[in-house]
Amino acid sequence: AQRVTQPEKLLSVFKGAPVELKCNYSYSGSPELFWYVQYSRQRLQLLLRHISRESIKGFTADLNKGETSFHLKKPFAQEEDSAMYYCALSHYTGGFKTIFGAGTRLFVKA
Amino acid sequence: DTGVSQNPRHKITKRGQNVTFRCDPISEHNRLYWYRQTLGQGPEFLTYFQNEAQLEKSRLLSDRFSAERPKGSFSTLEIQRTEQGDSAMYLCASSPPGTDTQYFGPGTRLTVL
């Protein structure tokens, strides 16, 4: 069965420290992987997707098919990065289905 | 364009009542998704439309849940004979043609007493 696992419910780091939010997935095919973010009192929004291979707000994520992971990284955390982060997997089965992880709350301390 | 909108934003109902939620996607977005989110969990996929066709439906969606998207524009999600376990945030998202990037609405919070 398809599954997305985010092992950390809460991650707290100091401003300027590196941050890594872990995501592992279970899927037999070639999934599309995403990171979505939800800032306080805002709606869920896309942060980045693996096929774009781009850096958004200093965040990057590399798909590791061998380890079935898609960890989100940023070298220097900022206070404004504090938010809820969700890893998601989409696959096509005649229609698109997206599976979200339970989320990791990132708290960046001053 | 103000993005995906959902109405109502909050709904309180008694167990056994029927409720209906509406989602208005971004114009020209042909794909529409419904999710349910409970406290401490990520969004849980319920169903997916491409235009007016419902192409995917979660096995978690019981017979009490039904969704429609007439004319491929707005969508409604109806829950019949609500149960306390239906209390959750119901999210709608839409995607434009050619991408599966989803744009989310603010959600409808349902409380079943």
C-alpha cells in the first residue's frame, strides 16, 4: 500500500541552524513527490516538487529512490520558516490520488 | 481571482443530520480534489474529479458520503446521517491542466454533536 511517513511530529531548531525534515514513502512505481507548507492562519500551499529540482525559500529536497526518501533541507533556518510541513505523494491510477504524511511542525527559535 | 473558496467555513450539526459543503475552484482548473483532515494528521484523500467526471474515490469514503461536480465547475460534498467521527476539516483543492500542483481552499470545519 502507498504510504508517506514523516517520523517527526515536531522539530525545533535555532535560527541559523541547518534543518532537515524527513520523509519516507512506500510506493512500487514512480511517484510524484511534493512538499506542502501551511503557515499560521494560512491555507496549505505547495513549497516544492521533486521534478522541478528547484530551491524555494532556500529549501531543497532530493528524491532518493534507493532509500525511498524525500527529505526537505535548508542550510540556515529563519524564524519565518516556522510552519507545518507535509510531504505528499501523487500517483495516477486513471485519476490522480495524493497521499499526505502526518506532517512535521517546524519551530525556529530566535 | 481570490483562489479556491469553500462554504461554509464552519458547520455545527447534530448527529444524524445531513450536511452539504461547497467548493469553488480557481477558474479554468479542471481537476478538483476533496480531503478530510483530523487533528494531528495530514489531509486524507477522499475523491478526485477531472472536469465533471469523478475518476477516483477513496475506499475510506462510506456510502454516506457523496460528491458531485456538475458542469465541471463548483463541487459539493454531502455527508448523510452524520456521525461524531465525521468531525473534521474538509479541504478542497484544484489544479490547472497539465500539472498536479494543488491549490487549496481554506477548508470547512465540521463539528458533529
